[in-house]
Amino acid sequence: MTVRGSASMLDVPGAGASRLVLTEKQATEELGLSARTLQAMRTAGTGPAFIRLSERRIGYSREALQAWIAARSVKSTSEATVRRLEVAR
């Protein structure tokens, strides 16, 4: 099923909304982040909670993504703080 427009998988019946676990790629699409950004956040412990499905496969529950988004929601720019990842020199 191809969906046009800005609807996410959460909004489209039958588009995977019943999945318990999203793949890393699906999570990046839902969050609007690149895979590298999500990986860096996972390493730093600043991203959403993840599930280690196997030795080499990571997944995310919809609930964890929604909770992470809710925790980052702010009402004004004075509340918004983003911790930058420090690069070792």
C-alpha cells in the first residue's frame, strides 16, 4: 500500500499500525531522523528506548517512540534545550 502526503503509519489503517516493534528504518521514518542520528542517540543514551531483537538487529516499540517524543515536547523556546554530542579530538 502506497500512502501519499504527510500521513504516518500511525494514521493509516492497515499500514503496519498493528506491529509491536518497528525496525530502525521505520522508526527513523516516523521520527524524521536519519539512521546515523538515531544510532548516535542510542550510543549516547539520549534516544528512545530500544529493543535488542538479536545480536545485530534493533527495534523500537511505538510506545517508546511516543513516550520519547512526549518527554521532549516543550511549550516555549526557553524550555527547549538540546545536548550536543561532543566529538573526541
